[in-house]
Amino acid sequence: MTPQQFTALVKAKEKEIRDAIHRRLPVKIGRIAQDHFQDNFRQGGFVDGGLHPWPVTRRQRLRVGDGTSGMQAGGKSANSQYGPLMSARKNLYGSIRYVPGDAQVVVGTSVPYAAVHNQGATITSHPRVTPKMRRFAWAKFFANGGGSTAANPEADKWKALALTKKEKLTVTSRIPKRQFIGPSQELSQKVSQAIEKEITNILNN
């Protein structure tokens, strides 16, 4: 096919190509992006030039021995079976949506805490020390072997909370970055292939 013939073909298919760009491709690309970002959850990391695994969550670990050991093993709780950012309800995973528009598509999530996980954050709060909190601290103290003569840093921590004279605490939580949405080399390649396939089909039919 000569350049002149190709130009004539594109001209003849102009309406179909425009329709694909403005209507069909935004839907297809949106779906591709949604699938790609949700697959990050299944793989337990962000795929961009390869897989970048997420840090293991605390719930996936369980201290062994008498509570003083630094060794860690897989947790036995129901939630420990799920990977980072996953749960039985799949709230964050299922919140990823795409909204196609005129020659564009917006992919994202409306979950309020999504950005904290995607970017990481340090959060400081000041909870009040209530009688209920003290009772809980005592319960944790005894549950961790408190009262025994053996040194027990975990039990001592809860005892200190139960006996504190402070009315408010300063609690700093560090949420590690577990990116699940954003620019991705692999996603860009999938989108390019989808566009090329769509245009090629139009020109060949």
C-alpha cells in the first residue's frame, strides 16, 4: 500500500476512527486499567517495570514463644490469610472504577483512605485515656503473661498504659507506601496495544 492509498483509506474510515477514539476506546482502556490495578492486589505489589512487592502487614505476623521472642511466623487469625490491602470484603480492591468520557477515561477510587495506602503517610492522633481503655490495657497485660517474674516487654507496655497519669496520648502511626494505582509501563503498553488493535481492525474491515 502506497502512502497515498493509506491516506485515502484513513480518510474513508475517518468517521469510524473518530467514533472509536471518542466512544469505544475510553471504555476499553478504562476496563484494561481497572483490571491492571486490581491485579496489583492479587500480586501483592505494584507492577511498573516489574513487580514491586508491598511490605508485609502486621496482621500477617504472629509473635511466637512467650511474647518476648523476636521470631515471627504466619498469623492464625482469619484476617492473616489475606495479603496487604486485602480483606474478605475487598473494599479497596472493589472500589476501583473507571468513568469513560468523550475521548478520555478517569480511573480511580472514592475510598477516603485510598491515598494514605497508595502514597504512605505518618498520622498522629491524641486519643483520651478512658476507664475502658485502662481495663483493656490490664486485660492485654495479663493476656501477655503479665504478673510473672520473667521480664516481659510486651506486658510491661500494657501495664504502663493502664497506670499512666496522662489524660491524652500521642500516638504516631506510620503507614508504609503500598501503591496500587498510578502510571505504569506495563499498563501503557497494554493501552497502546489496545489502540493499535482497534484502529487496525477498522482499517482492515
